[in-house]
Amino acid sequence: MKAAIIVRDVTKTYAEGGASVRALRGVDLEVHSGEIVMLVGPSGSGKTTLLSIMGCILQASSGSIRIAGQEVGHLRENELPRVRLNHIGFVFQGFNLFPTLTAGENIELMLDLKGIRGPQARKRAYELLERVGLADKFDVVPANLSGGQKQRVAIARALAGDPKIILADEPTAALDSHAGRTIMEMMRDLAHERGRAVLIVTHDPRVLEFADRTIRIEDGMIDESAPELAVPVELLVQNKAQGVHNWLQ
Amino acid sequence: MISLAQRNLLHDKVRLTVTLTGIVFAVVLIVIELGLYVGFTQTTSCLIDHSGADLWVTSKHVPYLELGTPFNARKLYQVKVVPGVADAEKFINSWTRWNRLDGAQETVQVVGFNPDAGLGGPWNVVEGSIRDLKTPDGVMVDKVYKKKLGVSRVGEVFEINGHRARVVGFTRGIRAFTTDPYVFTSFRHAQDYAPLRDDQTTYILVKTEPGANVNEVRRNILARVKDVDVLTSAEFSRTTQRYWTLTTGAGIAILLAAVLGLIVGFVVVAQTIYATTMDHLKEFGTLKAMGAPNSYVYKVILIQATVGAVIGYTLGMIISGFVIRFAQPAGAPILMNGWMAISIFLLTLFMCAGAALVSINRVTKLDPAMVFKG
């Protein structure tokens, strides 16, 4: 499989007051097209920092980041939005839909950024909502959608830019188990059937069964002792979430 | 983009009301302060601007209209024969006393002109006619000063500086900025009211021949008539306006109030637009995370500000219209015309866009990583 994201020896240091905090310490990671990778680890381990750097939202202190074959580590800040727009779709824990816009308009806004407007954008937004099973919610504002429906709209929006990479931050954290499962099935389809590279940061043990690979990060470093984590099958089959969680810890 | 900007603005009705109230307040404040300033300025020189004269012959170094000093009226004949002069008339503007029927006295400015020529006469005559001023003791005052002068109708007789005066007509909207009403009358009667000697005048108004070069006529008058200054109406108008607005400090006070209105308006609008932007900060962060360049986000904020400006301006002008209408009878000269309306619209746009820049500065510093903070 082709590597959609290649991270090499990435570090990130924050200045905090007079001291400096090393959030990432030489991270190496690859995410390939067609696979779904889970990034797990305790709070403060550097998951979100790594996700932000891979999403070209944050710049690394050092190291190399290649997105779809392009080195982005040395790009200026004003060049990063273009990389995000062309290659990356985001799915957020809090959905981050625009509350004043309808589901359809939320997607049309993403298309507007890509320069697609008018009837063409409307048609495309409808198709995307249809793909996530929400065509009938086109004119509904987010406040009138359930959590699961909001996240499906967010996925449709992320796909509107036709990105090769999907980065998701705790996409099931605010959802019940049924809605969470639906979302993860969609994520899996995006990777396996549509060839997207999907990276999910999660604390939710219920979703690990959908992973092709699970990577553990701790203290800003990839845990080499479990580079390709295999969750015991019996836990997944029985869906004993707490058991998986304990096992991860 | 437009859709997001409009929805952000229109979604929260309470916030919209607060924002628009701020803009409307600013617009009304600016219209009234600026209208007062322009009205005040134009009032100071209205006699000159409506005189119909091209040139004003004055005694030496007259700083403004009301301070004209008398000079020999025979100079009129010297002026009349200057090439390029079509007509020249004597003109008086002088302070004097008006005796009301109840015994009270009011200070007035008597304006004497030749009713046959019309130069320097009243305008907006709504009752009676200029010809009536040729009748013995005929005077004309403005309706706005009826109460002040104790006048109720045409035909009433009063006393000006010990001489009989009979009201033969009324004008509308001729205000004296000094609050001492203008009393129009014939030059002959004005000499009695001022009082002024028979061989004196305070000004000579000149109408040049069609096509004549006004500056050349002025030079010719200066060459032939001694001990006078000759000013074009525009120059004398500016000199008078400058004196009252700058030298006395009265105009400066109104101008400062107008500037203050502008600053207060700007602060109010900046605050409301800033608050609206802050309400949608997370959405702007999301927009940036999605790949929107800063320019896209700026446009959304500027469109919000522009839509607010247009709605606020429209409502503000409607309210100002009512304020101006009610202020007129009360004697407050608030002026509003086409170019002022356009200027204030541009000013409102500038004010809203400037206020939006304060918000934009905040959004520029927005960390798109905030979208991952739950």
C-alpha cells in the first residue's frame, strides 16, 4: 500500500511560562492508503499534538512530514491551509458543524472553499448526504439532528473536499454505542472500499475492533513494545469494552 | 461565504438587535452632529450665499458679515460705472433693537436692500411679497421667530430703534445663527432702523455682466474705488464661516461633538461586531482547520459588517429623518443633503469595516488547533 502520510523523527516543544515542554520526542509513523489506524494513549501523551501536526494545523519543531508525497514540514504557515484543503478531511469529537447553516449548507461551505458553487455544489452536497444516509436531512439545522446524525454530516463534509486522508479526533466520544458503531463502519468503508488513509485518535476501546493497526503513544513517543497492537479477539467478540480498556492500560 | 456571513448575523435575533442598535445609534449621532455643524456653518453665511451678488464691496479689513463698518454710499456710483458691472446696490446688515408689543425688547439684525433690484433680499417668502417691502415701514421676518418677536400676523405694527415697522410678510427657514432674527426691509428704512447716516452704507453688492470675468471686474473696482475691499461671494462666505466656526470656538465645539459622535459610534459598532465575531470564534477556527485561508475568513467577517452597515444605515437615516423633521420647528438647523447622505453611508461602511478589522485581528491570531479541544 502507498504511504499517504510519512512522519519521520518529528519533535514538538512548547514554551510554557519560562520552561519548555516536549510534547513529541522523535516520532516515526506511516499511514497508508486503504488502512484505518488507531492512535491510542493516555491523556497528555501527545496524541492530539501529533494529529495536529499530521493535519498541517500545527508545525513541528523538527523532523519531516510528507503528505501525499509532498514535504510539508518546511512550508510557511500561510501555505498550510492549501495542503489541508486539498489532502485532508477532518472529523471532530464535537462535530464542529456550523449551527447557523443547514446540513446541506455545511457541506456546500466546504465545496465553496474548493471553488464549487451554485447548483453543482447543491447536487454534490445532496449526494454526499445520501451516501451517509441523511439525504432527507438536507435542510435541517444541526440543532435538530441527533449526535450520530451530526457526526455523519461531519463525515460527509470531510469527504466533500475529496481528501485522500481522513483524520478523526475522538469521533465516537460523544455518541452512544449504536451511533458510534455506525460511524466506525463508515470510517472502515472509507479506508477499505474507497482507499482513504484513515487515522483516528481515540480513548474509546469499543472502536478498536475496526482498526487495521493500533499505535500506542506515551510521553510523546511511539511505544515500540506494541507497534502493532493486537487486541485479544475474545474481548472484541464479546465487546467487553472495559476489559479492552484495562488491557490497553 | 455570503450565506455563512448572513446566517451568522441573522441567526441570533437578540445579538442582531444589539448590533443594529449600535450601528443605528452611531448613524443617528453622526447625522445629527454633522447636520448641526453643516447647518450651523451654512447659517452663518446664508445672507451672502443667497444674496445673488457676485462681488461684495466692503470697507477695509471686514472680518465677517456682521462686522461691516459704514462707508460713503457715493462709492456706489463709482462702482456702477466700472466695466463689467451689470448692477450695484447698497446693502445694510446691522444689529438693532426690536420693541415687542408687550414692552419687551429683542436684538435683531436689520437687513436693508433695494426691493426693486432684489440683490441681498429674502428668499423662501411664504406670505406677502418682496414688493410689499417698498410700502412705508414694511418689514419681513421669518416664521420661526414669530414667537420671539411677538408677531402673530401680517399687518401688525412694532417699533425698531424708535421707528415704526409694519410686518408685511413672512419667510420660512431663514435662521440667523446668532439667534438674533433677521428683519428684512428696504435700504431706506434700514438706514433709520440701523441707524445709519443718509450718505452711508455697509456694503455694495455687485452683479457682473453675463460672461464677465469676475476677478477682472474686482481688479477694476479696486483700481477705481479707494479704501475698500472687494470679495467674491464665495470668499466672503468662507471668511464669515471661518470666523464663526473657528475664531469664536462655537463651530469647533460642534465639530468636536461631531467627531466625538463618530468615535462613540465607532466604539459601539466595534464592540458589537467584535462580540458577534467572538460568538462564532470556534466556527472560524473550524473554517481555518478545514483549509480556508485567512482571506476567506476576513471576507466572511467583512460581509457581516457590510450587511450590518447597510441595514443599520437605512434604519439610522429613517430615524434621523424624523429627528430632523421634529427639530426644524424648534429652531435647530440640522442640515441633510444628498452628498451628506452618501458621505455618511461611506462613513458607516468604513466604521463597520474598521470595527471588523478589530475582530479580524483576533481571528488572525486564532489557533486552528482549538478545534481539537472538545
